[in-house]
Amino acid sequence: MGIITFRVMDNKHKVIHEFDLTLIGDFFKDLNRQGPGSEEVTHLALHFAEALNKDVRIADIGCGTGGQTFLLAKYTDGTIEASDFMPEFVTSFQKKIDNSPYADRINLRELSMLDLPYKKEEFDVLWAEGSIYNIGYKKGLHEFKKFLKPGGFIAVSEASWFTESQPEEIFTFWNNEYPEIDHIGNKVKQMEEAGYKAVAHFILPEECWWNYFNPIKAHIPEFLNEYPDNKQAKELTEQFEGEIALYEKYHAYYGYVFYIGQKI
Ligand code: SAH
């Protein structure tokens, strides 16, 4: 989910704790994605990870309701270990898997990315689309690496600054929500410092954000109907609207960038 809507990991950030997690799970469980993205960008990142049409073993970490997981299955011939820690997402995504042609290639589990039970060097590809911020970019790159075979690839998308400096309002917003947001050059450097060759990176086009925001906007009235007179539900939707308004105003200054690295 967008950074503001989902930061349960971090006790410093109080706002989210005022929301019932179930409420968030309920809001997003029927939506196809919980972060910015598109079929095209997932495909492009798979290309850089040298996984297209290959029989690779992939871990999809923080998979949400599986928007990108089905694309990983579609564009590779591999098997996917998908995981997310939100029970509502796992239940909803499992139903979709059972009704898909990929049931034999996607294995879904409810797991926290802070404590993954995978074996050393088990995977050819690690995927964390719009989710690595939950453990933190640097920590995630470092911690996940042990699960990757030497020469294997990691692909993550992550909030990044596009400009040298930013207007005060958006600078403060991001530094409160996710202080690890940084310039693209620094993110690339951090990937290298974590022991990867920086293979490629690219900015997600604006339409990726609307693929995320438009279904949220469309779902708000229905959600408020389900939770009449619920103050938290109302506040949650206002938070979404605030995040969308900030993006409209300041999208020249920040966005998501896909970073693809190869374990050395
Ligand atoms: N990859 C999906 C979801 C991105 S939103 C997409 O792009 O649509 C971030 C996801 O991380 C959410 O599904 C959230 O439930 C999950 N998440 C947050 N903290 C987590 C944790 N500690 N362990 C596993 N998943 C987590």
C-alpha cells in the first residue's frame, strides 16, 4: 500500500496504529494492487532480472492480493513462493489463485518479511514490489540476500526523490512517513553496498500511480457505506485522499523507481 496507508511496521508512526488493521485489510482485499505499478513495469523488471520465459524459482515478498504475482507467473515458467502478513489479503489472493491457471505454480503463505523461513540460496529471483519499505530498503536488501543464489536477481520498487531539493510540504511529509526515501543515485549506491551489482533502474510512469489511486477512489463510497458512522473508516479514506492530493501536487519531485540488482 501507499506509504501513508501502510506503516504498521514502525512504532514511531502513530497514525496507522489508530486504524484497525482489519479495516485496512478490508479496504484493500478486493483491490488488485496495493501500490503503484503496471503490467508493463513488472514485465520490464522481469526482463532485467533475466527471468522472462525461464523456469526460475521466485520469492514474491509482500505480495498483497497478488497483482504482480500473476504477472510473474504469466511471464516466466517458474514457481513462485508468495507471502504477505495480512490475513485478509492471503485469503482473498488464495481464492484467486485457486481459480487461476497458475495454481500449481504459486504457493501462498501468510508470513512476515521480518522473519522469512526460506533456505539459504533457495531462489533465482527475489521480488518486493512496493513492499520493501516495510522492512526498510537497506535492511531488506541486506537480509533477503541470503535467500538468493549467487548470480540471482532482486527487483524492488521504492519511493525516491527525483530532484535535488523539494518543497517543504512534501519533504516533511516523506521524512515523517519514510525517512529512507532518497535520491536515485543514493539508492543505487546502497544496492551496491549491500553486495549486488546494480543492473538497471527505471522510474515508474505516472499511470502506475493512477492504477493504484483510481481503484481506491472508486472504492471509497462503497467502503463508507459498509462502515456508516465509523470514525476510523472515515479517517482512513481521508488519508487516502490526502495522499492522492499530494501526489497530484508534487509528482515532479518524487515517485517510485524499480531497482534491479544481481547478487555478486
Ligand atoms: N506487492 C503488492 C503490495 C504492495 S503494498 C503490490 O504492489 O500491489 C505492501 C504490502 O506489504 C502489503 O500487502 C502489506 O500487507 C505487506 N506487508 C507489510 N508489512 C509486512 C511484513 N512485515 N511482512 C510481510 N508483508 C508485509
